[in-house]
Amino acid sequence: MNLVLVDDIIARYRWEKAAIIAILQDIQREFNYLPQEALTYAASRLAIPLTQVYSLATFYRAFSLKPRGKHLITVCLGTACHVRGAVRILEKLERELGIKAGETTDDMRVSLETVNCLGACALGPIVVIDGQYHGQMTSVKTDSILKKLRKL
Amino acid sequence: MVSLTIDGNVVQAEERTPLIKIAEKLGIRIPTLCYHPALEPYGTCRLCTVEVVKKGRARLVTACNYPAEEGIVVHTKSERVIKARKLIIELLLSRCSKAKVIQELAEEYGVKEPRFGEGDEDCILCGLCVRVCSEIVGANAISFTSRGIDREVSTPFHIASEECIGCGACAYLCPTDAIKLEDIKGTRKIERWDTSRPLQRCSICGNYFAPVAQLEYIKNRLNLPEEIFQNCPNCRRKSYAEQVAALGHI
């Protein structure tokens, strides 16, 4: 693992302890997840107890301690999305991808996750694919999105 | 200084003193599982819930972290408080139905069968172990991880922590006895943290008396005589007594 990348990220925030969340976000962007080695290294470089860094990393849904796939699909299961059928969308995705929420396909192409609200309830049900929000999802729309994703 | 009323007693207290401390001085017992006078209040167990009336408005607050304010009226045993406390105990009992301390509280408050099931979890997430490890010991070996129903106390990555010095302060403070500490044949084991630490043998009697890592930790921080790290407290006491006796009558 290239820990110099972690050093670069920390330097960008001037070794500021308070910036730990932003640092973790950048580490995740770099490695696509939070590797144990990177967390341990960042904690020691910033002189923050590893316990604190680990607490943060496991607290936020946006962080993942497991390697994520190349593409990330996040299904919102907030109240508004839920009543508009988000569960059915999620089940369809699980069926099509052959994985459960929180898992990654064996070929490391797609990770499927859920979130409890994205704050865009009017668009519900929402599915986020690689940072792009797809509102008013339907079964048909899910099919076409998966088709596009397979070509990428 | 501010003046406030607790259960009808008008008292003076330093501003911002936690209510639980003032009540204790008055001999009013407020139940708690997560408060310890040596640690920062945390307000997680909610058991110390009391009613505070301020500017004519009454609300439930936790006495361990609610600061003394001028003119407030505190009720620690009002009907509303007891009702709230009963529910808290019922919830705790649902989570940890086998914990003795919670069974005793349930008995005291007349909580019978918890309506929310009888879980066999042993940790109530009071955070005493986490706080003593970081605030007093300074080892930072354990912390809260995850959140919501997955929240638990553990070492980073759930693997044996390098930071743990095996002092056992966590096990000592745990109200539900969820942290088991065992000294077997020169090794201290804390199973919950997946930790084992070799113990130091007393150079006089040969008994094991403290984890080597803990002694090293203290040695690096305090300038203490070497014998403290070599001899067990019993042998040291004996040797000091002998030294005093050797001086004879002064």
C-alpha cells in the first residue's frame, strides 16, 4: 500500500486533527475504501488515538472498511422513499446483482448499499449511482440503469 | 454560588455543579449506572433522570450532567420521574435480562416482566470502560464503534489492541460485569478485548502482581523508585515496616 498518498492527503490539511473526517473522505476516495493500514497510519501521523479514528470510520455510513466495487449503488430507504416502494427497487437490484445490501459482487464491479435518507424526499424513491441521483425510480428504470452500468 | 431547591431542600452550590453531586451531599440517592465522580459525565444510562422546574416549566433531565442553576427546583422522586425511570429500567432489562445490577434495580422499582423481550446482552453501553481508558489511564485501547443497534465497545478492528496495558480499570468499573479479567499462570487475560499480557513476578516472594506492560507504562510517566516495579505491594509493605523497625525507638 502506498502510504505516501496518505501523507499527501494529511499535508493538504496541514496536519490538522480537526480535519480528520475530511482526511478520511479523501483516503476513501483514493483507495475506494478505508484500508486498516491507512487508518492506523493516519492516526499515528496526526497523533489521534486509533480508537477515535476507528469510531468515526465505523460511525458514518459513507465510510466503508471493506473494499468497495468499481461502481457504488446506494438505495435510499428513508421514510418517503420507503412508502414509495424503495424496498421493491432494492430487492430487484439484489436479485439482478446476486448480492445483498452491504455486499460487493465477486468481480468487484458493483457494491450495493442502503442509506436512511438523502434529504431529497420529493424525488423518492431515489437510487444514487456513482454519485448521480436518479429520482422517481421504477422497475423499468432500474433495468435500463443496470444495462448502462454493465457497459461501463 | 447559586441557590436551588432539591426535593424541598434549599441549597447553595457552585454554579455548574452536576445535580447528582449536590443531591449526594444532601444524602439523596439518585440511581445511576454510567456516572463516576472521577470521570466526565456522559448521560447514557438515563437512570439518574430527575425533573427540573425552571421558569415554571418542568422537564426531565439527567442529573449527572445537568449543571446547577440559580433558582431551579429539582424533584428526584416525583411521580413523573419514577414513571420515566421505570421505563428506562424496563428497557435496560430487555437488553440485559441477566445482569444482576439491573435485576436489582427492577426489583427495587417494581419492574416485572419487560415488555420488550429478554435479551442476554451483557453490555449496557454506559461507556465507563471507554472513559476510564482514555481519561484516567490514557491508553485509549477501546472505544465505541458503529452506531444504532450495532453500537458496541471494542478495540479498533476488533483485534487485540497494542495500546492495552492490561490494567483492568475497565473490568473494575463495569457495572454489569461484562468485562472478564483473569490472571492465569503469569498471564492476564481480558477476553472481551482479545488481550493477554504477561505479568511481572515479585523479586521477593515470586508471586505475580501486575502486568509488565502496565508497569512499563507507569515507569515511562512517573519518576518512581525501581523497587515499585520489581516487588509486589505486600513485600514492599513488609520491607518498609522492617526498615522502620530497624530504626528502633527514636
